[in-house]
Amino acid sequence: MKELRLTQQDLVERSRRAGHEISRPMWHKWTNTEWKNGPGADPIRGIAAALEVSTQEVHDAAGVSMNLRPQHTDLDPDTHAVIVMFQERTPEERAALVEMLRSAIRLADSATARRTGSAD
């Protein structure tokens, strides 16, 4: 916020324009107090839109702020992006995505085995 020279009111307006409005009291809380609980998926989108950063960057910052995530991660960017996408979903959506990924991986493994002639 300081780096972009934005006021809390600027952030309210930017998040509103992005369709994920965050109230001024919430911006005040998040910018002036220690986070005990991170914001949910919709506020994450509002924060990202207001600051013009990715939701992944907001997730990372929230995790670091709450001492849940180290400052730097050894995960490759694709893996990290998948984790962030999962965090933004409901438990039911995550379960469905897990099943879709498992099916896709099984199909890919089968196709590889057929091409290479290896048996599993």
C-alpha cells in the first residue's frame, strides 16, 4: 500500500471496482494489526485486485504474516499456483478437483505406458 502510495480509501475503491469490495475498517485491520486469521477467498481477490498483484502473492503474504508459510518456498511456480487455486475453493470443489486430477494422471500414465511399452 505504501509502495503504491495508496490510501485505504483508494484500496476500498479499487476492490469495489474489481467486484470484491473490502470495507475501510477491514483494510485498516489488515494493514495495521497482526493477522490471526487470514482473509477468505473473496477478500483475497479484492486485495489482489486493489494492489494489482496476483492472488498467489496475497496468499503468500498472508501466510508469511501469520507465520504459516516461510518467506521463500522451494515449490516450483506451477505447483504453487495449483495449491493457491485449491485454497480458493470450497471443500466440495477441492474434492472434485482432486478426483479430476487423479483421473487425468491415471490417463497420462496409461498413455505413457502404452507408448513406451512399460508395464505398471
